[in-house]
Amino acid sequence: MTERRRQPDDGTADAPLDETAQRLLNLLFIFNAAERPLTTDEIVSDADLGYGSPNRASDLRKFRRDREKLAERGVFIAEVRATDAAETEQSSWAIDRARTFAGGGIVREGDVHLLVEAIDAYLAGPAHPLAPPLNAVRIRAREELARLAGELPPENPQRVASPTASQQNRARQNGTVDALWTAFSLRRTVPLAYRNARGASSQRTVAVYGVFAHGAAGYVVGLDSATQAVRTFRIDRIERVGVLGDSYEVPADFDVRPYLFLPFDLGEGEPVAATFSLPAERTCAELMALTYGRGTSERAGDGSWRWHITVRDLGAAAAFALEHARDGMRPVAPAALVDTWRDTISKAVSAHA
């Protein structure tokens, strides 16, 4: 069967329709996940996106046509240029989120009903890894139906107001999280542009084995192509997510717990073996929840627990023990940790005296 092809406006042969659709999906994926605007070179030189041919001019035309096709479907890719940039400087591109994502009051009730019915029908079928986000959309759509029916206030300023810079940044980070979650759900490798704590940038491909949060930061654990080892990456240091790659399987014996961070893991000091005690009445499940399953635990002669783990920051380890003092946690060793713990208590008491 002969492939169907179109002739573009510039008279050059266009790609097969399925290749065009794949490029559009790739563009939508990486722009939605990007933490910063992407330069023209980054896009048109990327063979994984569907560009990267020896003819740069052809790739530039292809990228222009793809932006137009996305705009026809309600996704607007806008040029981003700093106010002090010279005309000769390279363009960068990002999703125009104000135009792309619908604001309040422009969706009709009938459209929302159709959306809810379509999602209900889809989720009634076989399980799919995209079911959780689709369910979130369904909940949001039902809220909109209730608002249109007058069951909620007709206006919610927080929803219709123009997004602030922090909200836009949060949306970009959410895009990265969504991309990582999708890669994990589908068991597909994902290329990352990553900047470490020292500011050094690198390109690597990761097979995601797990995602977790510590405090306000999110982390992803997976097999890193650059080191061929399981590594942990901080999500807000991921500058760009690429197109999903090869399939993989999470090893049956993989356990994410050794990669979970505790506050005292991140210090600059040398590792120190520490021991904490917990009351005998604490159950194994409670101990697991407190320790993330890290380190080793054993019963002492009096029935109480002893938890042994390596720490890098004695101050953070002492603070961790104080945070769980109501659970009966106390530092036992080394002496420097116990002294730091007592000093922390003394300072806290003095501050509140």
C-alpha cells in the first residue's frame, strides 16, 4: 500500500501523516515537561523528536508547520526572547499556557457533559496507567458542572485569574512530574537534562524505578545510563525531559527504601555510625514507618529497640531524634551525637524561657 503524503505550502515533500502525528505528540510532551524555554537548536537537532536531518532549513520549516498544526488544535508554542536580547540571538520556545489552557467561563455545559461521559466510558474499560490523571480531570469536570448548575459560587477568582510567575513555575514542575510518572507507569526510559547540586549539567537516560518526596522536594530513583547504576535525582534539578524511549522492567528484587532520604543523609561530613533507641512497645510497622526501613534494627536485652544507621550531619540527626521524641526516640551513640542532642534541647529551652 502506498503511504499517503501531503504537499506543504513550500512545495517540499512532507512526512507521512503518522510521523507528523508522532512529532506533534513528542513536541507536546517535551514542552509540557520543560522547566525552561527550549532553544531552536535543541529542537531541530533532536532526532528523537523527529527532526535532526542533514538539512537544517528543512527541519526549521518542519518545526514551523508543526507549531501551526499544534495551534490548530489549541496548543500554542510561543517564541520567548529576553527584553535585552539582540536580534541575532537564538530564539527559544515554550508553551503559551495562558492561551493553551482554558480559563473559566469559556467551556459550555454540554462540552463538560461530553467530557465526563467520554472519561467514564474510557475508565470503564481495561485498566490503563493513565487512569489516575484522567480521574483527576473527571473530578475537575464534575466540579465545573456543579458550578454551572449553581451549586458553587459562579466565580472563583483563584481559578480565573492570570497565573503568577510562581504558579507558572509550579505548572512547569508539574509537567516534569507528570512526564516522569508517565514514563514510570509505561515502563519506558526517559532522557533527562540534569543539573546537579554543584551546577554541572549532564545528559542521561533513566529507567525510573520509583518516585518519592522528602520535605518539599521530589526525587526519582532509577537506572542511570551515564553510570549504569541506580541513582537518585532531585526533580526540581531536571531542566528538560525528552521523548520516551525503550521499554524496561523494574527488577523483582528492587527496594526503593535504601534510596529514601532522611534529614541527616545530606550533610558534608564523613559518615558516622549512629544508634538510636525506641521503646519496647513500638511495633515493627511503627519502626518501619519511622525509619523508612533504613539501617538495621534489633531488640536490646530490656526489650527496647536499637536502630543502627549511618549519618552525615550530627545536628540533623539530633533534630530528627527530637522530632520523634514523642515516639520515644533517643540517641544512644556516638557520644558526639548525644552531646549535640542535649545541646539542641538546652538551646530550645533557653530560647523559650
